[in-house]
Amino acid sequence: MTDQEQTKQEKELDDLFLQERLSRINRTLMVLSGKGGVGKSTVAVNVALSLAAQGQRVGLLDVDIHGPSIPKMLGLNGQKVGVKDNEIIPIECFGKIHVVSMGLLLEHDDQPVVWRGPLKYNVIKEFLQHVMWGNLDYLVIDAPPGTGDEPLSVGQLIKERASAIIVTTPQQVATIDVAKCITFCKQLDLPVAGIVENMSGFICPHCGKEVDIFMKGGGKELAERMNVPFLGAVPLDPDIVRSGEKGIPYVLSYGTSETAKRFDEIVDKITAVYSSGNTDIPRPPAKEDKAEDSVIPPSSGAGQGDIATQGGTMKFAIPTNEGKLCMHFGHCEAFALIDADAQGKVTSETYVTPPAHEPGVLPRWLAQQGVNCIIAGGMGSRAQQLFAQQGVRVVTGAQEADPKKAVESYLKGTLATGANTCDH
């Protein structure tokens, strides 16, 4: 194999692993604005927590490399993300969301990041590829203002199952720049979930009268002109500023306020579209839900039950100890090899002893046994790449202890999966 061929193969494996990680995220919401100072991070934080309040599994990723503000708004200043086996472990925040930010990697708050485009692209790819998000319903991504390196990198990497929330303030000086951001999304084939008009009027806490300090209606007018949905208007509220300064998100501190209700209404509109399968929001012309187009399908259950894509039959391998599924495929005493026919019925179950555990041995050995799907509690990222190279799909985070029942649940599309519990 030439160096060029090897480099190409490594890139293909790298891309496969990225897509496998992204397949665990049901929907990505990229919060954008063509204008700075419109409260984009405020919207990202409060939308993420409003989603979590509805019972959604939510991750929040801050890709503002030069000016990350998410750690401050969540009271995480001084904290650092964990690292295990070259994987980044998000910080769990308020028991509701998992957070990763450049600000959680820096030694101190006033440390600048002096990077050009390629370095920023690489670290954003790392955030998407090597963060242990687990299975998420929504990943909310807070991008810096404008249409530069960071939003372009994210837009190119996530490609499918993503849409943009555009934030603006009412005045025309903001909507002119935000209109460019909508055009940017269309050029990337990134669907626009809708526009949020922030700082829309001010409700006096004393008399209750609403005053249009920054005018009103500019966001709705822009949505109509650009033919994209309007998600709602969030009033200018001093308590939003105070909660951000204290590091306690607004929707948690003032959950019963009129402004908090506006965030809930925005989230309701977003979830209603995706839960109902509504296709009114324009989507990129990509292959959305066809797991067979990828060597590694979604491990969250989205790729379950697609036995017909394997030529009519499948052979599963489940790592076991004492007849029960064990946490890591490489530390098992035997593999349960289970065959299933085109109707999704288990036809045979045998147990075989694996060879000595050495790097790269098990992927080749299991492929030689005819295995085309592994169901495991956990598996390291390098092993998943090696299985992908052998054309073997991997499902991690399986909760069912009985191997046969795990396969049957997978074939029915009901296998419960959680975080990748790799203990290697």
C-alpha cells in the first residue's frame, strides 16, 4: 500500500468514525447570527435547558474559539472537562445538560486563543468526534457571530440531521447582517429552523408597560422576507443579564416569568416540527435516515431492525462473561455468536472462546467468523475504527444482559442503549 493510499484509507476511517458519533445525535441545532451582541449565547443556553426540562437528552457545545461565554453563563469558570482514553468527557451541568467549550480547556479565563482557520477546524472536529456525548436527542451548538471559520466548519462537518436557529435583534442594522447568515445557511444546504427576535421590547417591572427600546418586529419581518419560520420574540429583561452574570441560567432562575415562557414556546415550535416529521422546514438533499449507506449505523436504535440491508441474514457477536453481556468486548471469556434470518428470527446461538486479546486481533477474527454486527456494552474508539475497516457494524451501550434477548430487541428496534461504557 502506498503512502497516498494509506492516507486515503485513514481519512475514510476517520470520517466513518465521525459519522458514527454524529449518528448518536438525533438532531443538531446550530445557533447562529450574522451580528454580534444580539444575545446568541443567551438563546443557546436557555433553549438547551428548556429542551432538557421537557425530558430531552441535551448536549451544549460552544464552538466560539476566541470568545467562549458558555462557561461563564453556566457558572463553570475554572472547571475543566475530563479526558479518558483520548476521549473528552463533558461536564454535566445542573443535572440536565452536558457541556463542552474551549473555555473549559484553557488554563485561565484571560488566556487568548491565537489560531488560524485550519487549527479551529481541527479542534471543532475533535469536539464532534472525540467527545463522549452518548446518545442525545438534541445537540445545541453555540457558534460565534458571522459566517467565518467556526460556523462554516460545523456546517461542513455535521451535514445531515441539523438545522439553524438564527438570532437577531429588531433593529434594521442587525437584520441586514442576519439576512446574510440566512443566505449562508442556504448555500450550505443547512435548513433554518427559524428566527428568534431577541431584546424585543422591554416590559417595565413596575408598571407592566411594554416599551420598544430597540424597536420591534424586525425579526418577524425578516423571517417573512426570507421565507423562513419565525420562532418567537424574547423581551429585553434585566434579569437575563443578572442570571448570566451569576452563572445561573434564566429559565432556571425565573422559570415562571413571561420571558421564560417565551423560551418554552420557541422550544415547543422546534420539537413539534421534528417529533411530527413535518417537512415544511427545507432540508438538504441528503440521505437522511438510510442506515445502510454507512458502514456503521446509528447505535442509538435508529439503525435497529434493518436486517434486510445485510443481504437477508445477520450474524451477531455479543461479548459475555458467565453467559451475560459484559461491559467491554475485549475483556470477555466467550463470544455468543447468534444468527438471525431475513424475518428477524434467531436461528442459532453458539459460544466460542476468543483468541488472546491483542490490538487488532478481534476485529479480524470476528470478521472471519462471518460476524457483521456486534452488540456490546462498551468499546474504545480505535476498536470501532478497526471494525469499520472490516465492514462490521457496532452497537454500544447495550442495556440487555441476555445475549439472545439483546439480539431480538435489536431486530425489533427496541434495544435500549445508553452511554458507551468502555472500561478499557
